Amino acid sequence: MVNERQFIVKIEGPETNDNQIPLLLLADILKGIQQTVYYIALSEKHYDIKKKVRVPNDIQKACELRRVLEKPGSYEVVVQVAEPPQLAVFEKDIGLVSCKKFLHIVDTLSNQTSTPLNELVPDSLHRRRILRSIESFCPKVGDEWQLSLSGIGVPYTGYLNGKVRQNIGNLLVEKQIEYRVITGELVRLHLDENRLAIDYKPTQRVLDCYYDPELEDFVIQNLRDLIQVYGKVQLDSNGQPDKIVEVFEIAELDLRPLKLTLVASDDTVLVLNTPLEIEAVFDEELQEIVFELPEFNIIAADVKREEAIQQLQSDLVWLWKEYVDVPEQTLSEDAKNLRERLRALVKEVKRS
């Protein structure tokens, strides 16, 4: 039976002659793999790592890797991530998710697959931390060993060697340009140059950019207000915005309460008994607009208001399908209570 919680770590080369391997080398590799999986979990959980963060105990427990067995010849060990405890509504099996993401990242680095790293780990701070961690146990040019990692039940197989280490080094030092939405207070205007400056709270930096002259009335009216700049951003060595290179759009930060009379996602529309009004909150550190429904354990957040709303609606429809569109006898008592709250919220269901 395939166990998707397992993957294979294999070390090949002269360092493994006579079925032996230096303990320090082995310890560095296994510690590096474990640490990388922790960092991926922090990324999946959206931890703020601008300050030094100790890996929380719940992440350590959920992502603990254990040796299952070894095979003779080249050094090969099957590794298994810890079984999850009882998961709450919407809670990820963070250990399994992080191990799969780890294998996918190594596969991408070694095989140059079509999945960009910034899609696998969108946050550049987390991405750089993960890359540095992999670099720490990757063979150097001239080392007489290489490391392979292959999933069991997942289609990822990657190799770490001196060439991959050089590739990681290039990724860490090159100037990175990313599409970003930068939100901050409009603190300064240079009307003669069509240039403005915003105060970017996460780094306490003032970022300049040029705006279209057609937007002059808008920027004048929004001086000292929060605005959103959509464009290409150059990142510093820590993955933080250093310079706004090109501006595509500038808009005000829309923090109006969200009013919902119906909720739509995919093939389902939920018509509500009474409209829902949800406050919009802006998290300056995460640069996200947040909508929260604590009675349903929903927190929807994104840098774009529209994306956060879509996420909230998708979550509500998912809850309906998981807790109302199922036989009641299959649910726990807590799930039945959630089912009743959902049914009280919804007047009519429409299917396409």
C-alpha cells in the first residue's frame, strides 16, 4: 500500500563506499531536511518572519520526520512525517502539505520544471529562507556525493548536487522583480514630476513611484490616505520591496463593510435569509484586507479586496457542501451544530 506520508532520501557517491557514511554529513543532511520542512510549514501558515521566529511546538509536532527503514548499498532511508491529530474545520494536515511542497520545490530546483518557485512559495521572505535552508545541506561543487529525494505516491523526484547549489546561489543574489500590490499612506507629492511617495509600514520605508498625469486629481484628494499601488517591484536581499519599478494602477484602499445577500461559488448560489454585513479590516504588516466570520471559523484575507471576498464566498459554499449536503448521521455533534447555523443563515439554494 502506497503511503503518501513517506519519501525516500538517498545519498550516492564515494562517501557511501563500504555501506558507510560520515555521521556529521548524515546529521547535516537530515537536520537540513527537517528544518526546511519546518520553514515550508511556516510559509503555509503565513507566519510573519521579518523578526526571528522560533518554530512553534505545534509545527514541530505536525512536521516531525522519522526514519522508517534503511536499505543497503548507497545510503537510503525512508522518511515519514508524523500522523496528524484530529483536525479542526479548514485546518490543513500541515505536515503532509509541507512534505509534498518540499519535494515539489526540490524537483523544481533540480529539473527546472515549469512550476515557478514564486508560485510554490509566493512570499519572497519565506521563499528565500527555504532556499537558504536547502542550500545548507546541498552538495558543493567538487563534493563526491549527491542527494536524491523522491516521493512515494507523489510524482516528484529531485537531485541535489553542486550545480543545483550554484543555481540556488544565483536565485538568492539576483535582483528580483515581482508583481506586487503595495499599500501605504500617501505621504508626499511632487506634482511637477508626477511622482508620489508612500509610507510602507512593514519595513518603515518610503517608496517613490511615478503616476499617470491623468491621476493627478485622485492623488491630490488622497494625500495622507491609504492607497494601493499595483505594479512591478524590485526586492532587496531580504525579499522586501526596495523600489517600485513600474506602475500599472493606483487605487484607494476600499475598506467599506461587505454586504452579502447571496453567496456564489462554482455551481452553487446560497441566497441568505438576511443580509450579512462584515467589517473590512486592513492588516498593515501582512498588507491584506481581512473579512472574518468567527461563528463559521472563516478568515478570508488577500491584498486585493475582490480576492478576499471571493475566498470568503468559496469558504461558505464549501462549508455548505461539507456539512449540509451530506447525511446528518455522518456528522459529529459539533458538525451538526455548524450545520444548523448554516441552515439558519440560508433561505434558498440554487444550482447551475
